[in-house]
Amino acid sequence: MSSATSYKPSADDVKRLREETGAGMIDCRNALANAEGVFEKAKAHLQDLGQAKAAKKTEERTANEGLVGSYIHAGGKIGVLVEINCETDFVARNPKFQELVRDVAMHVAAMSPAYLDREAVPADVLAPVKEEIEKSIPAGKPANIIENIVSGKLNKWFEDHTLVDQHFVKDDSMTVGELVASVSGVLGEKISIRRFVKFTLGEG
């Protein structure tokens, strides 16, 4: 038997990992055993597992429950409302889900995304962006090179302007979309950001 499977994590470590990730007790115990007690390694494994589980969610599953969360900043001069949906009221009451709602609202206040996702960007907004990118490419480039340059620069534009593509303000190693997918996998339900709005005092 390998040392990874013979290692027995303490109850305190299992409890701590469960509190920090929201994963089930058995998953936490197995993650710690496989990581031979290395807490951060076990935590990273559960987060990866969460994203893998989230990727398997089918489009047929509906997310009609959830929360509307708010974030107020700068002495009441900036406010954000965000609606995030899940499948059950049980998950909506979970502290990890509630933390996600607060974090996304705070991110919107800090980063001011213009659109929810790529599909939400109107065609008449995206067309001139693409045209400007194409104009900036030196003449004589092969078609496949031009295509790659345009795709790369469009991806960068989406990262700057769409919420789910922006790098999460509290951890820029992941996007907001990846954060939502991670929490979705850990909690075992489909989770999606439905809409958001940011108010700034004095702006029309």
C-alpha cells in the first residue's frame, strides 16, 4: 500500500478543508490522504475536481433559485447589484454560495465590466472593434497569421470588457467564469451569473 493511501488525516484537518472548500467530508478526507497531509495540495485538488465536475453539468439542468447580492463602496458612492442563480434554495443558503455572490458584486464594483459574457456583446459593438484590430495588422501577413492575431486581440478585448472573462480581482490566476465553475463543482449544482448592474453616484 502506498504512503498516499496509508496516510490518515486528522479530523481537524478534514474539518478545516471542508470549511474552506465546501466539499464533502469523504472528498476532503481522500484529498488529504492522497496529498499526504499537504493542505494546500489537497485544497488545489478539490478545486480542480470542482471545475471538472462543473464541466459535466448539462444544459438541461435549470438554475432558478439563487440570490440577489449587493456591494456598496466608497462611502455609498458606488453600488452593485448582482443576481446569481443555482438549482436549489438549499445551495442558495450555503455560505460558500453567498460568499461567491458577494465576491462577484465586489468584482463588478472594482472592475466595471460592460457586459456579462461574449454572447451579450452586441454585434454593432463588436464589429468596429474587430475592424480596428484588422486595420492595425501590417499588410502582407498570411491569412492564418491574421486570423490568429485577430482572435488573440479579441480575446484580450473580452477579458477587459466581459464579466466572466475578466480575471477575478481577488485572485487573478482565475477568471470570474472559472471561479463560478469551481464553486459549482464543489457545491454540486449548476451555478450561473444572470445579470448585474453598477450604480455610480452622479452618473446617468
